Amino acid sequence: MRYLTAGESHGPQLTAIIEGVPAGLAISVDQINQELARRQGGYGRGGRMKIEKDQVQLTSGIRHGKTLGSPITMIVENRDWKNWQTVMSVEPVSEKDEQLRRVAKPRPGHADLVGGMKYQHRDLRNVLERSSARETTMRVAIGALSKQLLAALDIEIASHVAVLGGIKAEVPMTLSVAEIKEKTAISEVNMVDLTIEDQVKTLIDETKKAGDTLGGIVEVRVENVPAGLGSYVQWDKKLDGKLAQAMLSINAFKGVEFGIGFESAFRPGSKVMDEITWNQTNGYQRASNHLGGFEGGMTNGEQIIVRGVMKPIPTLYKPLMSVDIDTKEPYKASVERSDSTAVPAASVVAEHVIATTLAMEILDHFPADNLTELKKAVNDHRQMIQEF
């Protein structure tokens, strides 16, 4: 399975093409749209979320509700496009219109300046339109389809916010996917620790008034993933490495960890390694899950626990100092529409890029021209692991 996305933040639409999904998988468009709505939610979101109500269109690869095995095309229209048709016109425009909404003051923390230098754009809008987190819309859509594939294999996934603006949720290592779904469904900040909800929302409100932004840490958990996915034989076959790359590919993410992660640096090995047990019913298990479901770059059958840290959004309503690329004079950076925090939404994005990466690994590992063949191969693999 592989995919590409295309489209600009204020262009007419976002597009994705996905190849390699097995034939015969039932697809619910409503479920994809529900996931897109989750991405647009969360306390602290800005004005654009009130404009866009993302709805996916599937224009190839599916017939009568089931995948054909051929490439799937997804489209999400930008409803704000009507206000940007001249600014983002594909056709040539007048010199005067070329200056509409031109960006010459790069924003610190964004791709604006480096992207302009790399591609030699004198209007930095040419950079920010594609580097915008708007692109994650399509990655959530792809992930939502991937989640439907995982669900067909009895693999469940969920996400939540572990830290927002320095306020940390109490999250037990034994937390199940079902518990995450239940608790976050009633949380405006996508947290499982509902006792700190009001404190977090107050901090978001105060930060917004100050014209500042907040970052945080998000966590994704996955259950019933077969042991033995990934490999130790080459560096680029390690599945935890692939998941880490996927997490860090999300806009504004700057770090990733599995299980207890960086806390391992403060513990002796005896307090980090997960002891192995065995019983007739479940086969091999671990007495703890400090390593987050991975050993040697491979899944070990335990719950996958992966976290990513998101820096505060760099677009500030009280902007930082920058330099005008025309005059080289110091100026306050340009201001685009933004949120005071997007950490709750980022947890949804993280959930979906992890789902996509796991789906890609499964489809690479098992024969998967059609769903019947895939299910049999996965069940045979699980039985083999059970009997080892």
C-alpha cells in the first residue's frame, strides 16, 4: 500500500490517491467523515474550522460500497475557495493581482523562509500553502480508511492528549483502547483525565487572550496487533522506526517515544525490561509493557503505546520579529488564521498516521490481493505465534 496527497491550503480541493488496498473491503464514507469532523474539533481551534466542514468524496477504486483492488481517489473540497480564486488562480493573473495576499515576512517556526530559499519563491505564500497543516486532512481521510481495514482484522486504535500546555493527565499504562474512546468522547480537549479538563480549558482561554499558543504530548494506543510485524534484519525494516517517522511527519511534531520512552534514561534495566510469561490460553505475554509493544523493531503482541510531542503553533496573533525578504529590514512576522492550540486535533491526526503505517506494514507482510486472502493469512499467522 502506498499513497500520495496533493493540494494547497486555500486551493480548490485536497486530493489523495491510495494504491494497494485489498479488494472486497467494505468502506463507510460516513465513518471517514466522522473522523474528519474529529480532526476539526477540540477546544482552542480557530476561525477556519467554522468555515470548513470537511466531507470526503470517493471517486475511484470503490464500487457498491466495496474496494476493487484498484487505486482509490479521495477528494475534500475547500469551501473557502470562493474567497481565494484570484489569489490561488491556476491561470496567469495581472501583476496587481499577483500581489494580493503576498507574503514577504516569514513566520518564525514555519517553513516560509527556508522553503522560499529552497524553491526560489519571492512570494512565501507559495510555501505556506502546501506546508500548512491543512494537508493533514487527507492523512486523516487515508487513516480513516486504514482503520476500517484494521477493524476487519480485529485491530483497534485510539488516541488522547497526555499533556497540554504543561498540564499532565494521569494516564495508567494499563489503559485500554475502549477506555480511551469512552473518556475522550466526552472531553473537549480529547483527554482521558476529566478532572483537569476545566484547568486545561482555562489555560487555553488565557493563552488566546495573550495572543500566544500552546503545545503538548499526544498518545496513540493499538490493541491486538499480531506479534512479529517489522524486522530486526535491517535498519529500515524496524516497524517502530517507521511509526516514529510517521509521527514526526505531522506538522509541528518534534519528538516521539514508545512505552515509558525517555523515562528509561532514569531507570536501571531491571525496571525497564518486560518480563516474559506464558500460559496455555494466551501463549507468550509480558508482565509489564514499558517498551510499548516493541522488541528489536518488531511487535511483541502487547499493546502498542506511542507518543509524540507537538510544539506550540508558530503562527502568533502577537507575532514575533522577522525580516522582510524584499528590504531585509526587521518586521513583525505575517499573521495567518490560526488556533491557540491544535493539540487535541493533532492527537486525531497522530491516530490516523499510525493506523495508516500499520495498515501498510500488514499489507506488505501478508498476501493481500483480496480481504478473504488477507484475513486467512493473518489468522494463520496468529495461530502460528500462539503455538510457538
